[in-house]
Amino acid sequence: MKEVIDFFKVEMKNGGLRFIIKDFMMFLTSSPRKELDEILRIAKKHNCKFTFFVVGRVCDSDPELVKKIAEGGHEIASHAYNHVDYSKLTGKEIEEDLRKSIASLKKLGIKARGFRPPYLLFKKNIYSISKKVGFSYVSGLEKKGQPFKINSIYEAPISPPFDWELIGIKGEKDRKKIMHTWKKQAEAGGVLLFHPWIAGRLFKKEFEELVSFKTPIKIESLINKKKGYSISIDVGGAGVFSIIKRLIK
Ligand SMILES: [Zn+2]
């Protein structure tokens, strides 16, 4: 809890309380529709494909949204059915939730090849369970670089910084620093993680600059040994809870 309080203190110094409240209200209330439209527009304009990790509940409640993403030729992967902390579930509960998420995508004619654990919280059993339900990869570890094999399934690790670390950053100097980091990560390969609010709204300009700088490919291409880097967008998880959960972990 102390870290959460410290986090808010730092954020207040950086951006002012008003900015934090505005951001957090946005995280809590805004539908990502508009932001996703922007992300899809940017992808089309620069002729690149992303990987979208979609929560199963969203597939069931908003199938049109998911179909629209798929129509852009992007990869759709699973972000669980319920956006819950998998490290607290039994193996059986995880398997059930994953199978439910697979079924929700299948209804839309989509076969998910990969999975990203909600909040990036999980236990080691995630790899064997993911393989059992038919995934080719998990994207859950925080680590720089290209995908690698782990327990006979691929891990497509996520290169820091995570986009939620950018909330509250406003100044041009800080934005330039972030841009520099993203470009370096793109050159080094691996997977970058974004949420719609960052890529499609708060850092839209930087996001577009990044994808035009070096064309991202789908994670499924990365695990098929293609060189390059991927951009992944998590859809349907509550960003603000991710931040708090990670900070108090
Ligand atoms: Zn999430």
C-alpha cells in the first residue's frame, strides 16, 4: 500500500492532481472504442499488424468490436475470459477460464494462438495449462528480447517500460525520452505492451511515430522465427486496477 501512496505522490509532483483525476476517470469510464478505431486507423495507414489480447467477456458482450479488429488482419489472442488474478486460481479454474475464452473467440471464427495473463500475474503452471488447451505461446514475462521456449511452449516476453508507467507524464522532454526508449526496444526486437487509452489517445502521436519508424509484426510471426518486433494491445482489462495490483504486489 505504501508504494501506491508513493506512486500518487510522485504522479502529483509530475502532472498535478487534476491531471491524475482526469486520467483515472478516463481509465474507469471511457469505452476504448474510439481509441481502438484510432489504433486500427494508424495500423492501416502504415500497413502493419498488431496482436490484440482480448478479454473473453468483451468478445461475448461486444462481438462487433472484436470482429472489426479481426477484419484489419490483426492477430487476436486471449486475455482470459474473466480479467482476474490467475495466480490465485487453481489449475482447474484456470483451465476452465481459458477454455471459455477460447470458445468466445471461436464463436467469432477466431482461433487464438496465444494468451496473456491478466495483470501479468500467474504461477509456473500457466505454461503447461496453456499448452494443454492448445495455445502456442504465453506472453506474460517481463523481459527484453525475442520469444523463447519454456516447458515446450513459447514465452513471448514483454519489453518494459509498460505503458501504464507513462500516466501523468506530460512534458515534451519526458515524451521524447519515452519515444527514444520505444524505438530502442523496437530495434532490439520483442514485444511492446499497450492499452487503448495510451496508444489511441494519450500517446497517439508517439505511437504513430513508433509504428512508422519500424513496422511491427504479429507475435505469431515472431514465434515462427521471423525477426522483428511486435506491438500488442490489451483490450478489456481495467487499466487502473492493473496499475494498483502491480504496485501492491
Ligand atoms: Zn489486462
